Amino acid sequence: MTRRTQGAASLLLAVVLTAGCSGQAPSNDADGSAAPTPTPATSIEPTPTEVPSLAPSFAPATAFEVEVDGLTIVGHCSGTRVAGEPVVILQHGNGGSQNHLRGIEQHLATSRLVCAYDRPGGNGRSDPPSQRPRPIVEVATEAHEVLVAAGIEPPYFLVGQSAGAAITVVFAHLFAAEVVGFVASNPNPPYTAWIEAVRQVASEAEINSLELPDYRGENPEGIDFTGNDLMLEPLPASMPYAVLFDEDCRLLGFYCDRILEPLAQTQSLIADAGEGGRFLWVQGAGHEIPETEPELVFDMIDEVWGEATD
């Protein structure tokens, strides 16, 4: 396995502007008190904009609307697919929309087919789920069903941010035969390993108030991440992938400072699941690495893509 690390970083849990890593705002809550959110897993994303028109030809469609388990789910594809090449599937952050990763889409759609959709419960136009919380395995399975219903055939190359990165990793495990590679930026850490690691630096009261609610589904999309231990199971040796990490503690203080190293170590375990994995700590990038370090992300996608399609 190739592992790359870069620097010791500062942790931004996407505080203030994006509502924190757990998807819950760490600024003033109802009683006016400030509560830090520790886990760099999910974030509230901006209100969706119009689907960007990025390339003159599209396949299978510029926009699609499918029904999966009674829910209407909307998405779009841009660019063109070269015969035999994978299609890129984007997964947005918690509470986001299909346009959250449009910078990546614009970069890739000039030479590849790129597809994204609004997950139910996010800030897009798909129907909300009838029940919450929903296990992450169910959400990842739903992602596959969306692709099947939309006629988007494998192989797939996956790119995800935050909660979308966790879904990306779980998808790659569930449907490994259809996935050629992936890039996951700041996925929710594997639950059991993370709770064990954070117990070394945090009190049970802190874990109960700052960690467990988000993992059990108290986040914008109502995703239960306690089933994401699947991320540590072996992946095919032939599947290249990358896990990108960084956070910024400057706005959160002592709790964030304590959990930063355990957090990095726990996320790096995901890169150890397969021989083709690598872990990169992106110095100074913060939680939203695709926005703060787009060129680095493009380069990593191109690197993994090259290995997957060689």
C-alpha cells in the first residue's frame, strides 16, 4: 500500500459558516450557549443552484428523475463517456445538494462523464425520506439503486466529501465488483475505532454529547453512521483509492486540539483496508478540502483514475 502524509494540520470542523463536522451548528444554540462539534464527518452545504451546463453532450441525460423505494430522486450527468471508461459518481456532504462538488464536476466533465444527485434528506429537490435515521448501508444501497434506475452503468469511479465520502467508502465495499477506484475527503471515521480512540482523550460526557448524537442520526440528513465499521473490511487489491484529511482547530479550542491526532489516525485506518489505499493529510486545508485545495484534489483524482484505468 502506498501511504502519503503531509504535515500536521489545524482542524476546521467547518464551524460558524458550515455548521460543524457533525452537521450541527457549533455556534449559538437555542439557549445562547456555544457547543463545539467534534467529528469531521458531515456539514451543511449551501442552497442548491441551477444544474451547471458544463459540456455540449451528455449521457445518459443532462438531468434525470427516478423513483427508488417510493422516493423521487433527482440528479444530473454532464460530460461525455468514452467507451469502456468509468463514470464518475459524486456524493455531496451532509445536508448538501448535487451541486456541492461542482468544482470537481467542471474539472472532470471536460473529458469524462460525471453524475450527481440530491440525496433524500439533503438540501436538494429529492423527496425526503419517510423515516429517519437511516443506516448508512441503506443510504449507500440507495445510491446504487439510483444509478441503476437512471441507466448509469458501471464501472464507477467515486468521489465524496464528508458524509458523502463515508457513503462513497461504504458503496465501494458493498459493490466492489462495480467500482474501479475512489477518492474520499474527510469521511466520518469508522464508528467503533473512533469511539475507542476518542475515549483516550475525551470524557464519557463529552462523547455522549459531542460524538454519539451525530453518529446515531442527529444530523441534517438523518444518517446513522454507527454501521460504517464496514469501511475497515478488506478491499480488492486491484482497487486504488485515496483518503484525504484535514481540520482546523483555531475556532474550536481545547476539545478539537485533543481529538485531532486520534482523528487522523482513525481515518488513516480506512486507507489500510486495501493494498491500493493511501492517506494524505492536507496541511491547512480544513474540512472542505475540495473547496480550499481544488488543484490538489484534481491531481489526486487524476492519479487514482490513472491507476484504475491503466
